[in-house]
Amino acid sequence: MAYKLVCIDVDGTLLNSKHKITNRTKAILGQAHQQGIHIVISTGRMYTDAQYFSTLIGVKSPVIASNGAFIKEKDNDQVIFKDVLGLELSLQLLSVFQKHRVKPYFCTPDKFYYGNVLFKLFYIATKLLGKRNNSIDMEYIFSWQRWHEVVHKEQSNMVKCEIIYRDIALVDELRQELQNIEQLAIVNSSKHNIEINRKGVSKGKAVAMLAAHYNLKREEIITIGDSENDVSMIEYAGLGIAMENALESVKQKADYITDSNDNEGVANAIKRFVLEDGF
């Protein structure tokens, strides 16, 4: 099969445990891109963050951001798809978070709003340790009143919400209440977060939209990931690939399991199935 579209998750997939992309991985992805294959970053991160990694690997393909809530061409700034939480749903989420005394994180395609001041310290630390080289536009939201002002102002742009926590038991009740809100799509990208989009949003749907955009068949698509939010695109693709370090539930849905993110699993999969054209 001649594959024409490859969609790749970022954390735990494209990035190794040092949050780096190896030179070999960049070279192999660049070679595939030069052969006319769309190499698409597909991540839960906001668009400007996702775009950074797309540029870093040297491709001009579209970017799938915020778990599929936002898809944009890099070259001509065409927004292919955008699905926002909207004002009513955002206000409902704020009410739930306030009830459970949980500080949320909301993002637009190009701005990140955070409710926990410790996040800024974490962000600075990642830059100092070399785990992050790009900057993102951020704003600390210090009160529930200010959160209401923000979601009113950004009601046509807020594509995703997130909760980050350490103690899983503390958010069990919150998670259950969120799952009872029918308009929400809830997934995890790690064992310490809950990612929230409007119902119907997923990486799988985003990949399907790109397939339609480029008039491609599912059989011409490869997807690679490691976490719960990658399952939908792994199930959709003609060849769904899980990382060796992926969750067991993700591996069970995959057609193939490549090496871990610390052993250049993405590069090895592209070399095998794209550059060497099959098994």
C-alpha cells in the first residue's frame, strides 16, 4: 500500500522522554515529506504549540490541534475545521470546577489560560531544563469572576479545557459529573489529566476530515500514538500504530506496535511502512 498521509502524536510518541526529536527522526520524516506524503502533527496541545513541532520537523502539512477541535494549514493559514466549547458549555464547566474546587486550564488555538499559578513555575522549569524551546501566549486567571470574563470574551475561540491533577482519587467524583454532561467529549493523554472538548471532537474525526480534504482513502493513512486520545485515529486509519510505551488499551486497538519513543519508534515505523513501501 502506498501511504499518503501520516498523522503523529507528540508527547510520548514523536518526543522521547527528554522531550526531544532525534536528528534521525527528523531526517526520516523529511524524506517522507519530500516524497509528497503529508506528515501531520496530531496532538492535544494548542495550535501554536503543535505548529512549532511541525515546523521543527521541517514539514508544511496541516496541523491537528486540541484533540481535533482545530485543524489548520500551515502554508496559507486556511482553517480547515474549528469546533469550540461555546459560552453555555464553558460556563457549565466553570460551575462544576468551582463546586469541586478545581483550577481549570482553557485554551484557544493561540492562547493558554491557566488557573493554577504553579503552572507558570512548571513552564519556566521546562524551559530552563531544555524540555521546551518555544514560548506560548499565556495568562494566569486569578478568580472565578475573571474566568467568567475570559469565557465570555473567548466564547468563539475556546476549543479545549483541561484538568491536571496528582491524586487520581480526588477527581473521581469530578470525572463522573463531567461524564454525565452529554455535550462533552472526555479523554486522557496521561494518567494525570482530563481533556475536555465538545462532543464529536476527536483525533479520529480530524483525520477523517483531512482524508476528505485530500480525497484519500482510509487505506492510504497511517496514524501513530500512545495514549487514550489517540485511540480514535488509530482505529480510523488503514494502519494504526501504537508505540511500545503506549497504554495497553491503545496497543490492543493497533494494527502494529513499533518501538518506544526512546528508541525512535516513529522513525522506525515510517522507514518500514513508507520509505521501504510495506512489509
